[in-house]
Amino acid sequence: MIAGLSSSPAAGPDAGKSGFYSLMVALFHAVLKNSPESVEKIVNVVLKLIEKCDPAALIAGLSSSPAAGPDAGKSSFYFLMRALSYTNKTKTDKLFSVIFAVLIKLNDDQAFFKKYEVSILKLKGELRPKLKKYLESIDDTETLKEVSKSGTILGALIDHDANPVHGFFRIKGTKTATRKWVDEKVSPKSRDPQKSC
């Protein structure tokens, strides 16, 4: 089923359109119609698919786009980001669960991040609560270090200041509040009561 959702016809009117692409377009239109019920149903399906598929299949699904027509070249990820830009209409926090699930699954994929870096970092403000909750759920220090290290997508989100004023006035080399929190969680000092005295 996952392979079918990430693959697409090579020719014909639906060339380039995968099942994942169709879901993202449906999600976008549900947001435009201000239909929280439809959005939630589609999001639930998408989240299950993201959980089951491997990173390669997910990237294939997110990258699929029509080969011709008015939406030629507009990928599944494009429609996901468009849907997120209209979230004030639906007021559903669950929509951000989709992009966050994508980022976790593709955390180490440099090519994906480089392609969509600007779009992803713009969402830091909206994603901050989910990012903090996800990081807090990680009990293992080494796992927290790994997912939050520099060079990963989550690491870039942690280090990105969503407030341009804060970013402008922050002294070069100082850390965001999220990075300070992560460093405190993973530092040996914070885990050893004797060393913290």
C-alpha cells in the first residue's frame, strides 16, 4: 500500500500524481473550505501512512507532482505547506502534526532539508510547542543528543530564532532558549546531583 501511494503513473493525464499527492491536495482543499472535520480525517490517514513508510518512500511521496497542467511541478510537499499557511482558517493544531511527523522521519536527510530549509524554518513559531513536547518525551540522553544535533532538521529548528528581533539582537554565538533547554537536559552536570553542587 505504501509503495502504491508513493509511486505515480509515468504517462497519461495523471502522470506524476501519486496517492500521497492526491491526499495532500485533498487536505489543502479541505483547509480552504474551512472544514475541520475533513481536515482531521485526512490528517489521521496521512499520519498513519507516515508512521508506516520508510524515509525513501516518504520522500518519493512528498516529491511527486503532475507532469503537465496548471499544477505541473507543484509537489505534495508544496500543497502541504500551502495548507499550513491557511491554518488560521481551520484553527486545527492537528495539521501541524503532519509536518512535524515528516520532519522527525526525515531528520537526517540533508538533501530534503536543503531543498525546503526556508519553508521549514518559517514554521518554527507554530512548531515550537510540538518540538518542545517531542523533546521532553525523549528520556534517553543519547537519543536526545542524536535527534537534536547540528546538521539535523530538528537541530536547525532548535537553533533557529522564530522572532527576527530576538535573532537580530542576540549576541553572535549565544543560543536560543530551546537549545539551552536541550543542552541542560543532555549535559552530564544536569544528570549528576553531586556535580551540580
